[in-house]
Amino acid sequence: MPSLGVPARIEVFLDYAAGLLRLEKHSHLWVLAWLEGAERDVLQVTPKGVSDRGPEGLHGVFAVRSPMRPNPIGLTAARVVRIEGAWVEVDRLDFLDGTPILDLKPYFASRDLIFSAANAQIGRPASREALRESLLLQALHFHGEFCAGLALGVRLFEHFRAEVLNMEEPRRLEVTAPLVRACLVDALMGMARVTPGRGTLRFGDGDRVRFKHDGSICTYEFTAGESAEAIFETADELLFRRVQ
């Protein structure tokens, strides 16, 4: 199972189908599942992406999203794509085919969204492609639309994370971005968790983005960018260049 899941359909047994009434009011759901077959007597694991297989790499199961836990309940937020009878189609689930679903609960933006939440990095992405997929999902969750500005922001931050930070997440990051590229700004906010109110996001002139981290400054200038699909297929050097 890919770590970010795959498109899926949830079948609600007919005895409970009446519980889907007015589900279309909600764009996203919390899906709770029973991860049958998972080990239940393991309390410490080495998460995916952690290279240290010794004691320093261990994490308690309550500190990670491992399926191995005393009560193997899976929890995933998913976007509702379509509701048809007793079937609910969602954009992605990270449960194996046939996994029993325990419950569906609406995701409330007014209660569940915690943009100020923070996590220390657990492991590293397995590849540049895995990093891009994760960043794209984060940007989409914030901006809500796949567009050229978002795609350019993802490619830019992907390059910064991969080539400058060696796939690490920045501990302290300040970003300066052009306000005229509003969709790109949204993408950077969603991926880097920067905001004007906390002083970690500033707006500047010119078609460039500046990252300031650990006392170092990395500046990019844009050289191209058309449709979102084309941006994802274009080489880095044809999209932007580092000028500092």
C-alpha cells in the first residue's frame, strides 16, 4: 500500500445505508477502519523512512501511524468524490482492499483544521517522487485546486527540500514570495506552514522566492511555467534557477 493511499470505494451495508442521508454536505470524511491481521502485541516500531534500525530508531506506536498497535484502528481523512446508493467513493484511502470500515464521521473545517500544528520529522521520503507526491497533497489540502501556480510552488519547494536540505524538513524557515502569484503563495503556506502573522511569510517585489533557513538564504527566480500538467513534466532548470 502506498503511504499516501489510493482511490477507493467504501461499501456501506444496506442495513446502515440510511445513515448516509445528507452526507453530501461534507467535502471530506474521517474514515475509521479495523486493520485486521495487524500485530497487537508490539509497542515500539521503526517507522518507514527511518534508516537507524537500532534503539535510536524506535518509536512508540502511539507516536506514529503504524498499523501495529494494541487496538489496530486505522484513521484516514478522505475527500468525498461521489456518493452512489450505499457506496461512497473517496479520493484515497491507505487501507488494503476488503478492510472492514468501523465508522464514517464528517471532517469539520471549523473544528478539525489545526494549521498551527507541528511535527518533528520521522524518517525521510523514500525518493524524490515520494517527496513530490507528499508536497502536492499538502498544497492541495490548503489551496484546494490543482493549478499552474500550485504546481510551480510544489516543484520549487521540492527542489529546495531535495537539493538544499537533503530531503530534510526545515526546522525554522522564513519565506519571501511575490504576492501577485497568489496560488503559489497558497502552496507554500500549505507545505511550509508559513504565515504573515507569525512573521515567517513576507511578500516581495519581482518574480522570485527566497527561503531563509538556519542563517542561510536561497533565492529562486522563475524562468517558465504554463499549465499545471506541463510544469510537472518540465525539468527543474527550465522552470526556475537559483540566484543565491
